[in-house]
Amino acid sequence: MSMNREGRPTRPEAAAGEATATWTGNRALMLEEPLIFEMGEESGTGVDIEDAPRVASRLGGLERNRPIGIPGLSEPQTVRHYTRLSRQNYAIDLGIFPLGSCTMKHNPRLNEKMARLPGFADIHPLQPVDTVQGALELIAELGGWLVKLTGMHSVAMSPKAGAHGELCGLLAIRAALEARGDAREVILVPESAHGTNPATAAFVGYRVESIPADDRGRVDLQVLKARLGPDVAAVMITNPNTCGLFEPDMIAISDAVHAAGGLVYCDGANFNAIVGRVRPGDLGIDAMHINLHKTFSTPHGGGGPGSGPVVFSEALTPFAPLPFVEKQGEHFVLVEEETAGEHHASSFGRMTAFHGQMGMFTRALSYILSHGADGLRQVSGDAVLNANYILRSLEDVLDAPFGASGPCMHEALFSDKGFAEGLSTLDLAKALIDEGFHPMTMYFPLVVHGAMLVEPTETESKAALDQLIGALRSVAERAKAGDESLKAAPIHAPRRRLDETQAARKPVLVWKEPAQAAAAE
Amino acid sequence: MTVHYTEEHEWIQIEGDTATVGITDFAQGQLGDIVFVELPDAGRQVTKGGEAAVVESVKAASDVYAPVTGEVTEANQALSDDPSLVNSDPEGAGWFFRLRLSNPSELNGLMDAEAYKAFCENQ
């Protein structure tokens, strides 16, 4: 036989050099990455373009006299920089992302394929409408689905994300009230609403008043009814709410608000829990935004822009923003200021330069069509089942303040009750990073002390949920037992615990040359 | 010199017809590290129970209410530079604003130190 003794060993040698420091500082394949401004040189470039011709300046002495300070890197340097940074991050493609009320679900790759079709991806908003009929049809078809799924009357597709959608809804409400000469001043916001709701109401010029939650975590209907009156423009309600609970009195709430001459805005961020099962239009809602980047799986959280179409009741439809897509005969047209005519003369105006987030529209429609009506119904069923599995699996070790009031919807809520003195929700969340998970939403909603809000979405398998539950159980037990080592967490992340207080009190927002920064100290 | 307390965890110290307002030690402990304080401008009229200032901690932003009706005469500008004074000395250097009382009888409904202590123990 011929024996080759030169091949590579297939078994590890005895671990001899364990304690030897490497030249790069024991980072193995996770190298420390500088900021992009600290890399390359200004003259570097990844593209080969001719130098600009020398021209006589007509800026009259206002020319820039310092370098512009843009990093110059080649293509491989750039690709490696961002890929290395991405390896220090956490993403839905790496594991469960249990942020409550954020609906971090899997972004199906089919959607990406559809969004890259040149007829959708390579078009310009100022192209003649005759050349983008397919894209306009897609916007109209998606809008039709959103109207159907919500049981509402019309839809505005242009708002760019959730809070922008809230702004759109409230501007329509204000326009409707002003059109009837009714200057109301107050917006009521339940404690269990999303944090952006009061901010939106204040931005639109309303005074915000809070409505307390009852001991079941729902809007206190009697308090709400007692507060209604001729000064209340609208109620902004999140349903299911941020305690992860459905508002069973929603119809009574809407009826009471309408009887008092007000309107009902619903924050649709948690629509994932009810899609295909409950139509907000049947609950008396006048306006609701839909986060395509939550319920309809388009990427977000660093992965892409949001998109927040707003559906309207018949009463608010005349006040919806421009532009919008309309089918006239066999042709799709954009209704804009010049073409709106008498029909849409009451529109409150325009929110965006163009028509909305085309790439998100394509992905969302792809998601809807690939699931179908039955699939969407299963989405909400599975999302709620997963959240209840987490709630019931952990309620013996974590306090579930509303656990006794029945099943939760899409998210499970826990409090820090029972933690040892000195240990907090923050410590548990940081320890979860060491376990390999992105932490849940914490300290929100404010109605629960040290809140932990876990939303698994329908994406996760039972095996994935069991892993998260195991990790949460372990850190919760440590928190209850007073394990002080939690305070040091995370230990195994690329960065240890950051000083959030210092970051908020003295934020460093602009990169400076190290020499400059030292001089400024 | 008397100090009164509200159920919303503000303290108010009276000297003649001038009152100094801040948040209590209990409140700063609950809020955690304070990172930002928004104060009312001098000359602003505030009403009892109405919003007068905003305090932001690493956990949340909270409104601070005026314990009594009056006109703001001065705000503690030191808090703009160093909001941590609210944590380190909430009932001293961490005061929020001063106001001229419009209706001193409004003080009657507020708690004294002992009543406030008992109130916090039940929180």
C-alpha cells in the first residue's frame, strides 16, 4: 500500500497553547472593526471615474476650503467593513427577535425576488404613468387587499411608516372636524396605547389626556365615557393593546366616542394578532394605520424602510391625502392636486413627494398572495398560539400581571415582581444577550413595573420557542435567586454593558479625528 | 419654611409668596438615571395639576405637574447642563422651578412630610 503521511490532520491536537495571546488580541475570526472614517484615505475610491474638469468658480469666495471628510475605500474594503459589522449585530435571519409590539417576523425570500423584478425595482416616480401601469396596478391591488382585510372604505398608501400613518389619520380627523366647523382640542389616549400615539396627537396640535387601564389591562370604559364631551376630537386606541390584550369593549368605545361627536383612531401595529379574523371596520374605527413592515413581513429594524398605509371609514374618506391610484376604465391613473377635481377637494393635502414605498408594496403583496386568505388567517392563529405558549410556559417563574384574565394575543407580558433586591429587568435583558438572544421589549408598557414584552410571531417553531423559554427561565431564576453576576452581563457579546445614562446625557453624535477629539476633551 | 408634597411626587417649599418645586427622592429613585429635564420659561402661568415640566430618565419620560397655580419666576438652569443633580440632590440643588403663588389656599390639600412618607410606603 502507498501511505501518504503529508495530508492534513483530521483530529485536533492536544490543546497546548490555550493561554497564548495572539498578535491581534485573541479575536479569532471576530476582528475588531474600526469606524469607516478611520479606514482608507480620502483619495481612495472603488470606482474609476475621470477627474472633474477644472472650471472657474462662480461661488465668489464661498468655495469649500477644507477636505470634505468622506472616507475613500475600495469595493472589497467596503464590503468587508459592513459584513464584519453585520457579524457583530443580531438580525431576524440569525434567530428569534422577540421585541413586543414590533412583530419581527421572517422576511420571505420570495418577496425579495418579486421586489427585484425590473418592472417594480427599476422605475422612477416621475416616469409617465403609461410606462408604469403594472406598478400602479400593484399599488391598487395591495390597497384593495388592505381595505378588504380591515373592512374599511378606502386606503392612503403614501405614509412611510407607523408614526407617519398616525399623523395621516389624525390630519384626516382634524380636516373632517374642521370641515364641520368643530374645533375640538383634546385627544384621549389610553395608558395601554403605543408611545407614539400621544406624540402624534401633540404634533397635530391637540392636547393629550390619558385614560387609565383597568385591573384587567384594558381601557377603563367608564372613565373613558365620563371624559367624553364636545372638546374631545378623537380617541387613539391600540387594539390589541400593548399589554398584548384584545379590547373586548371596542364597539362600545367606538359607539360612545361617535355619540359624543368624536372619531376613533386605531393604532394597527398589532394587527398581526387579528389579521383574517377581526375587521377593524366592524369595530367602528374611523382610521387605522397598517405597518406593512410588521404584519406583512417587509424588512425593518435596520433591514429596510417602513411603510404605513392608512385605511379610512366612509366618513373620513373625502379627507384622505393625495396622491392616490385610481382605476379609470382599463387604465390606472394617479390622482394628484391638478387632477383631483371636485371629488377630492376636501383632501387634507399631501404627505410625501411621491406615492409611498414601492419596494415594500411589492413585498407585502407578495406575502399576501403567497399566503392567501386562509394563510393569513393562520398567521394570526399561529402568532397568538406562540405567544400563549410562552406566557403559560413561564408564568410559574415570571410574574404575568394579566395572566389570570385569559389568553393573551400576539405578545406575552411579564413584570419584575419577585426579582431579588437590586436586580432589574435590564439585568435580565442583558443576560439574555449572553444566552444568544436579542432581548424582548422592556420597561414598556408603562402600566407594568419592569415590564418585559415578548412577541414571538408565527415565524418561530416550537423548537425555537423552547430554546427561548429555556434561556428566559434560566435568567429569571438567577434574577429571583439574587445572582449578582447578572449585573455584569453581557460578558460574551462583542461589547460589554454600555453606559446608557452617559450616552443620553453626553451623546457623541459626530465623529472627530482622534487628535481633534483629544483637543476637545 | 414649609415643605408640602403631592401624590404625583412633587415637593413644594414655601417662602413668603414664593414656592420652589422639584420631584421627591422617592420619584428620582423610581425613575432611575435622569438624562434630560425640560423646564418652563419664566413668566409662564401654570395651573394646579397642569403640566409644568418634563423629566426624562433612561427608562421613560414623565410630566411634572404644578402643585399649585402661579407664575413661573425662575427655572433651575443648572439642570440643563447637569440633569444628574435630580438624582444626587432631588430636594435641594435638583429643584426644577420657582413660582409666585396665586392662591396660597391651594396648599391646604397637599401632604406634609409625614403623610407623604406614609403615602410612599403604600405605593
